[in-house]
Amino acid sequence: MSRRGFYEEDKRWFSRKEIIRLSKAQEEIQWLINREYKILPVVTFVGDRYQFSLRQRDALKRSTCTEEKKQNRISKAIKIESIKDGSIYIDGFNLIITLEVALSGGTLIYCNDNNIRDLAGLRGTYKIIDKTEEALRIIGEFLNSHEAKEVKFYLDSPVSNSGKLKSKILEYSSMYNFKTEVELVNNADVVLERLGRVVSSDSAIIDNCISYFNLNKSIINEYIKEARIINLSGNINQ
């Protein structure tokens, strides 16, 4: 049994005590990037000060954006109830991997732009695991329940096993009540950032796309209630 994005050390790196330290560091990072400092050197500087691990620094980098970007992303988010109103375009690896991590008990980060992101780090390699089929099942069940009409998955063709994942999605599409297409493209980001009604939590995509659905968060909240989510949203009540 494979566990995508699961690290035993996360129990220490994201303990209650460490989350308090991470939240304080995040405030400092946001203060600096709101004043036009670049995120990467800022995370390095603040991470060195707190002596954070690479995983903790990655969590800070993925969870923190400027107030301007935060408001822009929130303004582009479409209500889930609007799924039935037209075609949707899914960042396939982004959605599936995040759900695989959630199903594996891996660490997820609730970010300050209201998105949930994983720390799996694809980096051009992907392998279908036992959680893949469960992820595809709940994606279909969720979209069926919201009366999706037409769904198109985009997968990055240079990523290993993208062709196998395409076949697996099409295999599961026989259980979906909506038309399903899967397209292999050289760079899914470039395609999706020009569209509206996109499904992704990728910062580069949602900063540039016309509109998007926060599907990761909605599916996890409904189907994977046991998911391990670290709150770095800046709102302790979330």
C-alpha cells in the first residue's frame, strides 16, 4: 500500500507547537512580500531565523501570498453550485495528487488564499497508486452530485505515466454521468491559465485564469473528513 505525500517526521514538524511558530513566521513573510520583497528569499531568510525544515519552508511558501493576490484569487473563485452551468477544465495532476495525499493521511496545507495544497512535489514523476482509483471515484461522485455536464482533464505529457493516468480516468468515466475528455499537453499550466471555469489550486494558474472552482477543498471537506490539514490560512477559526 502506497501513501502519497506521507512523512512520519511531519508529526514533529507540524505539531501544535510548530504550527504556532509557523503561523508567526507566516505573518512576518506576508508583511515582507506585501512590501514587494520576493517570496523565495524571504522564506529562506525567515526559515533560517526559525531553523525550519525544508518541509516547513515548503508549507510556508505554498500557503502564503500577498494580500493583493489573495483578494484576486478569492474574487475569481466560482461557487460550486455553478458546476452544472457549463464545461469545466481540470488540472488533472493537481486535483488527483492532492486527493491521493488526503486519502494517504499525508500533510495538506490550508492556505491564506482559501485553497488546500499538498506538499507531495511532483517534479516530473508520477506513479499510479491504490489511492488513485478512490480519488477518481470520489471526483466522479462529487461532479455527478453537482450535475456536471462536460469535463475535460488536462495532463502534462512529459510527466511519467501520464498516458496510464489518462487511460485510468477514461476507464472510470464509464461511471460518470457527464461527458469526459482527457488531453495530454506539453504544459497544462499554459493551457489552463487562459481559460475560465478551471479546477486547480496551482498558484500560477489561478493567478492568470479567468475563473476557477476550489474543488480540492470542497471534495476533501465532503468525502475525506479524516484528512490531515494544517491551518496556515491566517484564520485560526477556519
